[in-house]
Amino acid sequence: MPGDGAATLRGVPERTAIVASKIGLHARPAAVFVKAVSQQPVKVSIRKRDGAPVDAASILSIMTLGVEHGDEVVLSAEGDGAESALDALTALLESDLAG
């Protein structure tokens, strides 16, 4: 279920999110997400379920993932504030950022 994807892999907190934006993480939704990531106190990575992680603060990296509406993505972060950063970013992805 969306929002209950809390996990820790090798001590690194992770969250799973289902992308709600109707156009996925392209154009405006990608820019909104990257801006939110850049405001976090920790480095955040994002990947598709079976893909390699990329820097979530890089709009180019986000765009190359090709994330569409309904895709599942995994966010991970390390450091002080990682859990709250991941919670906030997961909630953001699970809302329609195209609005």
C-alpha cells in the first residue's frame, strides 16, 4: 500500500512511494520534487523498484528515470533527519504535483 513503505536496507532508511502525478516525474512535477529534495538536510537517492539509484536533487537524473504515473519508486537517505526527510518526500510524491 502507498505510504507504508518504510524499510531500512543496510542501515539506510528507505521509503516506497507510488507516484501520483498524472504525468509522472516530468517537467513541473520533477522540478517541484527536486526543489523539495534540495531543501532537505540529507542527501536523497531515488530509484525505480529494480533500478539503480540516482541523486534525487538532480533534475536531469530524475528525468532520465522515466517515472510515470503509478510507478513505484524507492527513496533512500542517510544522516540526521533522514527519516523525516523521507516521510515528507514520500508524501509529496504521493500527491499530484502537476496541479
